Amino acid sequence: MKRRDLLRHLEKQGCEFLREGGNHTIYVNRCAQTSSAVPHHREIIEFLAQKNLQRSGHSEAVDPCHSSRVTFPSCAAHTSVR
């Protein structure tokens, strides 16, 4: 998966840019109270991309190999309306 595609997907799912590190870019999901470290490589291996999306509390993530959606357990904070 391309790095920019992963960053766009994280932002679309509610993650915010926190800081730029020496080797990683840090994004946080304040709703799920999690963070994701995205390495500074053009290509991110699929396993790492899926783990970052799952760790950030996303209910679904893109499966680039099959152009379909992979569903993960959703965050309770995302589903509740206040």
C-alpha cells in the first residue's frame, strides 16, 4: 500500500496528525484513544498497514490486494451518538 494512501485513509477515518518523528509520522485517533506510527517509506507492507488501521480503531480497512473491504470490530465510541 502506498504511504500517502494509508495517510489519507487514516485521516478520512478521523485520525489527526500529531507529529513528525525521525523515522515515523504519528497519527492519533482521539475518539478511540489510540495512535499509529507510519514509517517514512513509499510502500508500506500490507500487514503493517492493516495493523495500523486496526489499532487506530477503524471499523473497516481497505484490502488493496482484492479491492474489497475488510471489516474489523468497531469502536464503541464511534457507534454511540451523544
